[in-house]
Amino acid sequence: MKSLYAEFTALEGAADLVEQLLRTLADAVRREPGNLVFDAYRKSDDPQAFFVYEIYADEGAFHSHLRQEHGRVFNERLAGLVHGGRSRLTWLTPVAPAEAADGRGRPGTAAPPA
């Protein structure tokens, strides 16, 4: 499994557009065969800030994700809308992975790290 979260903060006046782009990206990423979780959030205490929690089946699924056109387009558009011009990525290592109720061993969507 390959797990990570991405964070970025929209420039003043750009948060609603960032959210719209993120919703479109989420729809596309969730259709990728190796994507298990793609949960996007706006932070409650800072509506300009975004948090995206992602899990891919394996390294191959993650590399396939990186080659997708929808990701390239999203990152290209995001660059002019967020502080620093890109998202900050943090890689995660499971400590106590959850299993989905369907028993297939898929990770749950428990609350991501703060």
C-alpha cells in the first residue's frame, strides 16, 4: 500500500476555484483502478487550507496515478492558485491499518492525521 496526504493553502480569493478543481480531480482519481481512498477536505479552522488523504493499492498503482492526464492538468492549474505553487506531500506508514466492513482488507477511511 502507498499512503500519503497532501496539503496546500489557496491564495486570497482562490479557495472556491481550488475546491472546484479538487472535486473534479477526486472524481477522476477515484475511478483509477489502483486508488483505494481519495478524500479531500477544507480545514474547518482555515477555509483557505486543504487536506487530501490518498491510498493506492501499491507502488505500481501510485506510479500509474502520477502518469494520469487529469493529475497533470490539476497540478498545472493549482500552481497559480496556492501559496508556494504546489502541494506539500507527506508519506505515511500504517501503524494499525483498518479493514473495511466488506472484509476485503481495503483500508478504512478513518480520520486522517491532523
